[in-house]
Amino acid sequence: MIDLLDAKTSTVFDAKVLDLARIDLDSGALTAINSDDEVPFSIKRVYYLYDVPNKSDRGAHAHKELMQLVVAASGSFEIELNDGTNSKTFMLRQPDEGLLVPPGLWRDLRNFSGGGICLVLANEIYDESDYFRDYIKFKDFKNENSSCR
């Protein structure tokens, strides 16, 4: 298991795409994701977004402590991450890769393809108090740290 990055100091450069093992069989492909192995944390919650209208947006929030692995289980979509200073966009389109998103990054999910499914593995259960849903409050939180440097 890894130590979580601090939400105040995490940057978009801490996010990374993980290659997940793919097993190709005559009957189709399989990718397994295990806690503390393929994903570097204990999985406490799994959820997925689907039936998202073509080209629609989701997300528009950040987390104070939650770490996630985001996978395009089907189709494709973009995730734009923002740390209050820098932005970085990732295109997810393969079910054998996942974007590791540390806490303290604003995320916008965009441009879902038809039939796109966004699978999310999280290190904590749902807790509304962990969310930033107002971008200005998120930036203020991130900037509190930069004034202390």
C-alpha cells in the first residue's frame, strides 16, 4: 500500500496512467484489479458511470482525501485534472489502463463516447464531506499551502 499524497500539495504531475495486465483468450480478454497489487491502495468502493449522453460532461469536483483509479471499461472519455495552477488532460480508451488520481485534484470528465463506461475504484467509501464542489473554494484550499512556502 502507498502513502496518500497530501491534498494541499498534490499536483497534476502526481497523476499517472497505470498499465493493467491484459490476458487475451480465445473467448475474449480479461483484466483483473486487486487491492494493494494492480492498484496501490485497498479498494473500499467501486462505482461506474454509464448511459452518459454522448459528449456529456461529469465530475466537476475534487477530493480532500480520496484516491481513485479510473478506467474506461468501455468506450472512451477524457479526464482533465487541475491542481489550482496546472491542468493536464488524459484520454482513457482502453480497459487495460487506469488513471491513478491522488486527492487534491479537480477533475472534469468530458467527451464520453457512445456506450462509454467509466469504472472507478476508490480507497474510501462515499463521504460527502470529502468533496470540493465549488472550484473557488478548491483553489482557496490549494493556495493556502502555497502561501506557506
